[in-house]
Amino acid sequence: MFPKLIDLWNSAKEEIEKADYLIVIGYSFAEADTYITKIVARSMSVNKNQRMIVVNTDPNLVAILKDRFEAQINGFDSKRIIRLCESSDTAMVKLLRNMSASKESTEK
């Protein structure tokens, strides 16, 4: 019904599957949003090294996600989902510093 929206979702799915890290900020993965959860679950199933960093102040969200993905993906390692339970502005500064430092150390 909405071809442009379908194209957008397909492009997003392709990019998500290529990513080493998925950084999710402030998104609750509500049960009503099953399509997004399926895209991420498929991506984590295909890309076994992919990690998801969840920045959300809800301390229960990561446990819920781990349970969902363990139920959907055979042999899923729940350590691939990393919780940052703090404000997004603080979390992003830390993430970017760590990723930058990590990249610099591998380039030397």
C-alpha cells in the first residue's frame, strides 16, 4: 500500500544486517512493533558477531530483549546485547570515545 515506505524498510533491513554494532537509543521494542524486532532478530541471526548496545533508562528492557532473541535464535549468546542504562547524551559521549579509541588502537 505504501511502496516508498516498503523501500525504506528494505533499505534499513539491508543496512542493519551489515552493521557490526546496532546502537539503539530510547527505543522500547514495544510488542506492537514486531516488524522492527523481527528485522533486528534476523540481522543478529545472520551476523553472528553483531552486537546491540541498548541505551535506555528502563533497566528491564535488555533482559526482555535477551529472552526474546534467545527464543527466536538458536544458540543466541545473550552477551551480544549490552545495556547502557543512562541518559542518551552521557551514553553517546562514552560510546563514541570508546569506539574512537578502539579504532585508533587497531590502526597503529
